[in-house]
Amino acid sequence: MRNNNKTTILTFAAAVFSLLSAGCSTNPNTMGITNPQQPGPAAGRVVGGAIGAVVGNTAGFVTGIGEGAAAMTGEVFDNRTYVVRQWQTVTTADGRTVQIPVDIVVDENGIPLKSVDKQEK
């Protein structure tokens, strides 16, 4: 009795799937079971196209909101910094003139994150 119920359910599911997928046509120029010039198939294509456009745009809208929120959340936590090297000319105690590097940490807009301290010897 139990095995018979499973077979009935599987047969019914296969029949429903076959009926629903049998009328699908991806190319409107290909002759199918129905005549595309008749009102029923023509209205079905119009309604299907409208529903497809609405569902597609809704899915795109929701995806766009999710991607935008993720991008802006990542932007808040963006802590990229760069190092800018400047050279200072210093005269040593024995009279030589040398250049020494001074590294400045800046954010992505070039604004220094620390004050520049001049090194003197």
C-alpha cells in the first residue's frame, strides 16, 4: 500500500512536469503545438513577457540594493593608507650636506595621518 502511494505521487509529478514543460518554446519563429497568431498564445506571450520583465527588474533591484549596501559598508571600514616620502636636506656637524628621507603616512585622499616632525641634528 505504501509503495503504491509513492508510485502515484511520482507519476502525478512527472505528468504535471511534462504538461508544464511541453508548451515551452524559446524561439517564437519556430512552429510549436499552438499557433502564435491566435489570441490565447499571443496573450500568453504578452503576459509572460510582462511578468518576466517585472520579476527580472525586481530581482535586479533587490540585488542592486544588496551590492550597494555591501560596497558602502566596506567603504566605511576602508583604512587604506599610503606612505609619501619627502627628502630633507640636513647639514652634518662636519659640514657635509646630506638628504635624509622622511616618510609620511597619508590616507587615500593624501591627508597626513600624523604631523610632520622635522628632524634636526
